[in-house]
Amino acid sequence: MVRQFSAHPAAGLFILLLLFATLAIAPARAEESAEYDAPSPAVLSADEAAWLQRAEDYFNSLETIRAYFFQTSSEGAIAEGVFYLRRPGQLRVEYLPPTPILIVGDGLFLHFHDTELGQVDDWPIFDTPLGALSSDEVIFNDDLIVIGFLRRSGALAITLVKREDPGLGSLTLYFSEAPMEFKQWKVIDAQGLVTTVALMNAETNIDLDARLFVFDDPRENRPRH
């Protein structure tokens, strides 16, 4: 299932987010027998803890997001598109050509559709970090542990790992302080591959068409033999 992703490296950001979940539940995984030390939350000053709480409150104030994104990877791949989010658990990632990828979260599952290959993969959405951030209530140091916090030049950077398997990689969220806005995020996978996405012209708490979050599954339209 994972091998097809290499065909389109520009889709790396969301692929890596999915891999946080899929590697954690994949059968016959080589690392299954390895034991990871439980991650310890970063020790924060009172001021840093207050800013972390502001970031958490900010997420919990969001009902919807629509933004353009520009994505880069350490392998040199680039892509762009439109990102939609409606909490809880609904999202849509539309890559612009030539990247033939569509990702739809319908509240239960995250559907990854390679429109060129005609392949679809599905994951329980709340098993993914992106799903965790779209849940009814975002609580840092619950499923996602804060292992790094940086506040500098009017910006915040919060680095997270999965509590159950921190060895899979890290997710860093970037915010501006005034006003508090979610600006970009970065994923570093277990092999050190870095993928970064920047959000642009973000609109929050706007009405979004419910049809954006309905996945038109091509598997249902295939002829049966």
C-alpha cells in the first residue's frame, strides 16, 4: 500500500501525515517488536505554557478553514492546492495539476485517491495527526505530545510526536502571534525526509459546502466481472 506513494513525491506532506497512522497499524511491521521510550512532554516556562494554551484555544475556536497551500520537500518536490477543514473530522485536500492526488476526510475515514493510477486507500481519520487536530477538542500532550516549543520574533513553533509511537517522526506547527494564526506545518519522518506546507490567504469560520467532504468513491463505479 505504501509503495505507490513514491510515484508522486509532491504529495509527501499529507502522505507523511497518513504514515503516522498507517505505519502504526500496518501488519507484519518490522518494527513491531521494538519498544519505544514513552515521550516526555517538553518542560515549559510559565510564559511558554500560557502561549501553548493560547495555541490550543485557537484551534478549539476554529470550526472551518479554507486556505491555499504551497508544499515543498527536502527531496526537491513542490506542489500547491487548496485545503479545506471542517471540524470535527472533515477535510479536503485538492492538489493542483500536475499532482493527481485528492484527499477527503468524511468524518470517519480519510480517503487518499490517486486519480492517475485509479487507486484509493482509506484510514480511520482520527488515527491520523491531521484527524487529531480536527477533533472536537484539541488537547496538546494527549495523543500528540509536545516535545519542542519555540517562541521567537512574533511566532510560535510547536513540535509534536505520537504518544504511542514517537519513533515514526515529528509534526511541527507554526503560528503567528498577533494575530494568532496557523501559518504552516512541517513533518519529519523516521528516515529524516522533511515536508513543509505553508498556508496562504486562509479564511476561518466560514460556510463550506457539505459536498466538499463527500468522497465519490471510484471503486463503487467499477464494473463487476
